[in-house]
Amino acid sequence: MTKTKPKKIPAEERRNITVEAVIDLAGSSNPDSITTAAIAKHMKLTQGAIFRHFPNKDAIWKAVMNWVAKNLMARIDRAAKDITSPTGKMEAMFLAHIAFVADHPGAPRMLFGELQGARPTPAKRLAQSMMKQYAARLRDMITSGKECGELRDNLDVEAAATLFIGTIQGLVMQSLIAGDMDKMRADAPRVFDIYLHGISKAGDAEEQE
Amino acid sequence: MTKTKPKKIPAEERRNITVEAVIDLAGSSNPDSITTAAIAKHMKLTQGAIFRHFPNKDAIWKAVMNWVAKNLMARIDRAAKDITSPTGKMEAMFLAHIAFVADHPGAPRMLFGELQGARPTPAKRLAQSMMKQYAARLRDMITSGKECGELRDNLDVEAAATLFIGTIQGLVMQSLIAGDMDKMRADAPRVFDIYLHGISKAGDAEEQE
DNA sequence: ATAAATATAGTAATCAATTACTATCTTGAT
DNA sequence: ATCAAGATAGTAATTGATTACTATATTTAT
């Protein structure tokens, strides 16, 4: 009897497994074309069983976005926590963000996919509020970086925050395209270095050999 | 009879119209979920008629990618043509790229979507070769920028090229998310300014008041 | 009149969701 | 402790809608 016994698993854990399955699948295929059948197969269930735990597909997507928002922000917060200097905090956040994405390539794809979508789904609203929170936190950090003299006085705060997020998104996109997450981990510090040059007060050349 | 008379249009022009229709639709919905029916409706044709001009859907996508690659590269080349300084060239390319995307929001979505896809479609190969060409051109430009003294001697050429493309992709992503292409046009110069700071030789502060 | 362009009306496949039913766990009265 | 009753989690089959694609009839410009 090599037949795998379909274990009975409590509802909440099953929902978590479902979220993981979706993120897993999103790592190697377009999120929008992930079918409930594919999800079910990946977690060794029948397609119909999924709807015992979620009212519909949108609810699954909402749960996934929730997972992404929660875990990503937690990881970034944790990385920046023990660092005092604003630029140090930013570097830690940058690298933590990249590391998270490298660990979960499906996560940014779900995010992008959902944010680009036309429909105002619950998942989309979640994603948008996360991005807003992220940007606000960045602006504060950059502002305090100017105040404490680490960053240029004439630095455009808005643009610097946009570039910070954009740099990450760009790195992620290129790595997703190349299908090589390790390359991203290697590129991240080198790219951040240039970004730092761009926003730092002249003369602060602590980095590089 | 409000019925619109379906004009007869020669095959080649009809193919061009089809490509435009797809890019148009991609501006406001996920490229992967654009149906042939939607394309047909948008160009006031019946769904079946499309297959008189294309053998299958992949062929449509290939034609679209071809259009994007050709027009984008042409626009960038044209912008950089009359400029001699490498950093000047780069700025012109940057802004031209942004302007192109602002004019055709569907274009980057088609690109991203295709490059992210798992299947090695003809369209994907086209997109990949375009990106490769783009990156190579950038590296050359940055290298010559170092040689002529505009850029830092210790600048990481690879990273600088990655950041250039990443910056654009990031800007584009954020604008697609916000659904506001005008904002992108306004942000682009400010963001490029910081990038330029990041790669320029210290002391070259020609920009900003 | 003819040939290209489009309409009409199909196809099989696939999608999310629902159904009828079964298997397994949990619990409380004895 | 035990064991029926109910709750929980699963299967298998099916639904109506939608998909890419096709076969054939009709229209229109030359």
C-alpha cells in the first residue's frame, strides 16, 4: 500500500498549508494562472476540499497577502531594530527585504500581480496598505537621516524613498526574470552601495576598499 | 440600426491594430488574462476573425513583444543619439524610457509578464534578447563614463547597470501600482538625480540649485 | 466575378464552485 | 473507560461559465 493516506488536518493548519502552497506555486508560475486544482494537487488534496476551508478563491488570495505583509514587515522590523543610525537601519532593511524575497520568490510575484490587477480585491487593499506603511516609514527614516547629518541636506526625501523601494523592486524583477535568487543576494550589497553614495553627504565614504 | 459596420481592412494593418489593441488592454488588466475575445471586442471584431490573421495566441504575443522591443529601443537610441557625454546619454535614455512607458503603460506589463512566465515562448525569447542588448549597451556606456572621468573610478560597472535598469523598473512598477503615469514622468528626473549622485565622481555637482 | 475579410456557430478543454456522500476525529453520558 | 452522536475533513462527480481554436457561410472592395 504505497497509497498516501490523506491525513485529516485541523482547519487552521490546513489554511496555513494552503497559503504556503500558493506562495510555493507562485515561485514558478504566474500567480494569476494558479488554479485551485493546482493548489490542491500541490498539497495532496482534491480540488473541492479547498472550498471546505475558504469560501472562494479571493479569500485564499487575501490570506496569502496577509501572510506576505505580516512576515515581510516583521522581518524588516527585526533587522532594523538594534541599529541606531538611519543609514544603518536602511541598509539592514534593504538586505532583509532582499533576503526575504530570496527565501520566498513567490511572495513578490503575488504582491506585484495583485497590485497590478484592475479589480479592487480584498487582497489588493491589503497589499496597498502595506506599501503605504512601508513608504511612510522610509520617509521618516530618511528625514531623520538628514537631521543627524548622515544624508545630504538638499536630498529629495520623496525621491529617495521612491528610489529605495524602486531599487528593491528592480533587483527583484531582474532576479525573477533570470530565475536566479542567489545572484540577487550577491548583487544587493553592491547596488545598495551606489544608492548610499547617492543619498549620503559628501565625504562620508566609509564603505568600499 | 446603430450597428457599426465592420470595415474591411487589409491583413497587415489589421495585425498592427491587433497589437495596439493588446497593448491597450494590457494597460488596464493582467496581460496573462487578456482573452482573444477581449481583444476582438476592443477592435470591434468577432473573436474568430482574429485567427484569420494569426495562427494562434502565442503568435499575437510574439508580435506584441516585437513591437515593444522595436519601438522602445528606437526611442532610446533616438534620445541618446545627439549627445556626446556618457552621463548625458544615460539621462536621455532614462527619461526616454520613462516617457515611452508613460505613453504605453501596457508595454512594460507585457514585458514583465512574459519574462516572468515559466514557458519559454517565442515572445519570451524576444524579450530576453532585448534585455540583454539593453544591459550590454549600458555597461559600455558606464565604462566609457569612467574612462572620460565623469564617473567614479571605483564604480562597480555591473552594479551600476543593474541599478539603472532596476531604477526604471521600480519606478514603472510603482506607477503601474498607483495607476498614475503622470506622477512617474514627474518623479523620473528627481530619482535619476540621486542615481547620478551615486555614480558620479565627487565634486561633479552640476545639477540641483 | 473573385478573393480577401468578417460573421456565425460551433468544438473540446479547463476553470471555480457545488453537490452528495464517506471517513475520521472528538466529546459527553453512562 | 466506552461508545454512540455530532462535528470535522475529506472524496468523487458534476455544474455552468469561459477559454483557445475551427468550420463554414456571408459580405464587400476591386
